[in-house]
Amino acid sequence: MRAIWPHQGATVREVYERLRESRSIAYTTVQTMMNVLVRKGFLVRRPGDRAHVYVPTQPQEQVVGSMVREFVQRVFDGSARPLLVHLAGTKGLTAKERRALQQLLDSESDT
């Protein structure tokens, strides 16, 4: 999905080439995953000039939010606090990210 969102759509070949820049992966693996994402409703397949173009059905923010909520529910029984404590305590956040999180928490407590 990260290889598709910035471009608002891509062919299997385009995603494959983008992913190969950072890791070794088989073309058929990319094709299979994109078809799984179609079945799950995250992508739609549209005819293109020479190949199908896969287009996201939802904006990145919406999907990421949904995935984070599902993860927190499944792993932390719905409480985000243990996740935040873990991230803050294991250097999972940079100093800049910690400041941004603190500002967010401070602004939320004002409302």
C-alpha cells in the first residue's frame, strides 16, 4: 500500500520495482499480495493501457487508523497506554517524536 498511495495507483510491475529498491522480493509475491488486497477491499483493479492498474479504495490515514485501532484492540485489549509506554521506554520514538507526542497529549488535556 505504501508503494501505491503516493502515486494514487500502480501496476504490479511498478510496485515490484519500487519494492526491489529496498529488498529482494519475487514478482509473483507482489502480484499475490495485491490480489489479496483487492479481495479485502483495500485496492480495486482497473484496466490500464497494457496492464491492470491497482488503485487504493481508501486514503492512507483512514487505513492506518483502522489498522492501529485493530492492533491496539487485539494486542492491548483496546488500551493504547501500554503501547505508548512501550514505545517511549524502548527508544521506539526519537526525541522529536516524543516532543510532538507530548505536545499532542498536552493539547488534548486542554480540551
